[in-house]
Amino acid sequence: MEDLSKVYESDGRYSAVLQNLSCKIYENEAVAVVGASGVGKTTFLHLVGTLDRPTSGRIFHFGQDVFSWSDRRLSWFRNGQIGFVFQFHHLLSEFTALENVMMPCLVAGQKVSSARQKAGRLLEFLGLGQKADENVKHLSGGEQQRVALARALVREPRLILADEPTGNLDEKSGLKVADLLFKMKEHFNATIIIVTHNLNLARRTDRCIGLKAGRALEIDKERLADFVMEKAA
């Protein structure tokens, strides 16, 4: 990320969320992004994930200046190389667990039989093989989040972006999802960026980046609690 800025406009008023932010994240790293609510963590993640374009600055993925591409090329890159896990799973409630996990493959034009095989294998790996044909609205919160994790990983992305992946779960379910995140990171040899308020989860990563005044700072894990409280004040 190089000199990244994001400014929002509403009724003629401008609000700068990120300002000339620069940082590097390396392949196969697990990185936590921390800071108080409203500091721009989700905006940061959306820009890295190419869900939104920066007002200025550039983002390089694997050496490629991705925002120099067309929206169509960005869309194909996003579906093939990036997996998203959100606090609220955003599953399609009218479909089964298996059908939800198949979706990214079908969007990419893969055969139904291939998509079904990949999705089924991944659900089995995540301990949901017996739930594959159940409608997702009948699953528990932890099970739904595991389905969302499987959907994010079914195309074997090089980069996994997780926005408060345990924030909507009880402690036990949250710990299980966190364990699976790191397990799947190693399984796919992927890079993972986790936005989180959960300091225990943040401490499990390789590095912590704190957002402050629109910029990115390297945060010592021993100072995480102090940093977040300082921002909140």
C-alpha cells in the first residue's frame, strides 16, 4: 500500500478516513489490523480487497498495480485470488451449505460437478460434511461462520481478508473459528489480514498494524491493549 488515501463526501462535506497510508504485508503472513471503532479498519480492508477504490494512492498485489485495471479485470482477480470472511456471514439463506460454498466456483464458470466436489471436500475438512445439504438458516452461528470460511477458501485464494470474523460469536465458537482460520491459512499457504477488536486473536498473528490518524503503525503485541485504549480516549 503506497500513499493510500480515502475521502468520503456527504452533502458537500468531506471526511478523510485514511491519509497517505503506506505499509507492506508479506506473502504467507498473518497480520492483525487494530484500532478503535471508526478509525478506518473496514475501509482499509475494503481497499486491500478491491471492493472499493482509493481516492489516491496505489495498492500492489503480487507486484501488480491493481487499481490500474478495469472493473471487470478487478472482479475476476478478486474472485480468484482473494477470499473474504465477514463478521456477519452474508450467506444466501435460501440455499444449502454446499450450494453457498459452490457459488464462487460457479461465478467463475466452473462446472457444477467440479464446484460440488470442491465444496463438499472443504466442508468435510471443516467438520461440516453432515451439514452440507442443510439450509444455512438452520445452522448455528458458529456453523454458519464455518460455511462462510469454506466459501471464502473454495477457490484457494492467495489472500484471505477477515473482518471481525469472531465478533458475532460466543467465546467457544469464536475460538474454534479462529483456530480454523489459522489452520486453513497454513493449508493453503495463504496470506491473511484480520481486522479485529479481539486482542487474543490479534496476538496470535505474526504482526499487528494499528491505524491512527489515517496512517498505519507497527504495534508491539505487548502494547496492543494500551494502543486501543489510547485510540478510544
